[in-house]
Amino acid sequence: MNHKIKSYILLMRLNSPIGSMLLLYPCLWGLISASSSIEEIRQNIFLFIIFILGAFIMRSAGCVINDIFDRNIDIQVDRTKSRPLADKSISLHESIVIFITLSSIGLCILLSLNTLSIKVGLLSFILLIIYPLTKRITYWPQLFLALTFNIGVLIGYAAITNILPFEIYFLYAAGIFWTLGYDTIYAYQDIDDDISIGVKSTAILFKDSAKYWISSFYILMTSNLLIFGLLSSQEIFYYFLLIFILSQQFYQIYKLDIKRPEVCLAIFKSNKYLGLLICLALLSNYFN
């Protein structure tokens, strides 16, 4: 029984919360941006709790559906060959039941929101299903992940305001370029296995030009954060923190060594601090 429980935990990646954090941060950006004061954030604390719960549940659902589609690929990759579906410690039937259960809980959470949030949330679920298949047909699966992982910005903003103004799409775009950067770094861990199997990624596409491309993504991310700040009338401390955000990005580029998977993983995980910095930058608007 203990072995089975451990397999369920591994299948849902409950042992590795970094993915849930990276999914959660954009939701928090949207919620914070939609709030007009700390008092309004306090009044909407239940919404924040709902989004935290939803992020962990839907990240687990995403991992399960990914492993269902990739069960025959994972067994050929050193990093993933011990995943529960790949090593057959969990059956396909069990995995499907878990995915349906998690998705149903996620749907119940989504249906507690307003109509606009529900519409955007249903779009995100479609992207969640499509993403695992994209690595078979395009070198840009990281773009599909980026569109999926950051749509929480829109859902969170809509959940409070029931509108999606022009400027919020720049915050969404910032998240997209952020994910393109950090998930490309993540993909370099598996580049040799992916090439031999025949699946695609931006890491394979960019080859040894990683630092150029990732730097470009991070510059575009910060540019979109800057535009969002100007359009949404952020206070001076927001722009001050953008300097730290940019510094953290270029520290990642400086440390990046695409030939060392352990370095790529460590840099990928460091993005939990970058996501938090953006939360603090957005919150700083209410402490003046």
C-alpha cells in the first residue's frame, strides 16, 4: 500500500511543488493586479485560496495527462523512465481515473467563479490536453506550455473585475516569454534522449544558441512588464523591482551550462524567486 501511495504521489508530482508554484504565480499576478488596495485583497482572500488550491490540482492533472500520453516515450528517457506509468507501478486505467477525478475537482472550483473566468478557464483546459501532444509535431511545445501556464493571469483578473482590459494582456505576454525561457532551460536536460526518440523542443531547435534565445525571451518578458506598469499606472517601486527581476534573469543566463543537466534543473527551479519578485512588484503599488 505504501508503495502504491508513493506511486500516486510521483504521478501527480506532489513531491515536486515547483511546477505548481510556476502555475500559481501568474494567477496571483492577475488577482493582485485586479485588486485596487490591500483591503480589497483581504476581502478577496477566499479567491486567493481557491486559486492556490486550483493551481496545485490542475498542475497535478496536467502531469497525469502528460504521463498518459508520454508513457511509451518516458521509458526511453533516463530522467523519466522511473515515472509510475513508465515503470508500470500504476496502470493506465488508474491514471485515467486520477486525471478525471482531478479535472472534476478543478471544474468545480472553476464553476465557482464568474462567467468570464469560466470561459477562459475552459480554454485553459483545452490547452492542457493539447500541450503533451505538441512535442510530436512542432519544435515549439514550450510555447503551448507558456500559453497554458500563464492563462491564470487572465482568469485571476477576470475573477475579480469580470473584464479583461487591454493592459492585462501585456502581463500575460510577460508570463509567456518567462515560461519560454525557463522551460527551454528545463528541456536541455533531455536534449540527447529527445533527439534519439524523435520528439521536438525549443532546446533542439536552438541547439548551442540557448543564451541568445533565452536572453531574448527574458528581455521581452521585462519589456512587457514595463509596458504593463506604464499602462496600469504602477508606482515607482514597481519599476525599481524590475531591475532586480532583470538581474535575476541575466544571472540565470550567466550560470547556464546546457551541457550540465543538474545546472539546468537548478536554474529552472530558481524561477520560483523570480515569480515571487513579480508578485512583490505588483503588491508594491499598494504600499505607497
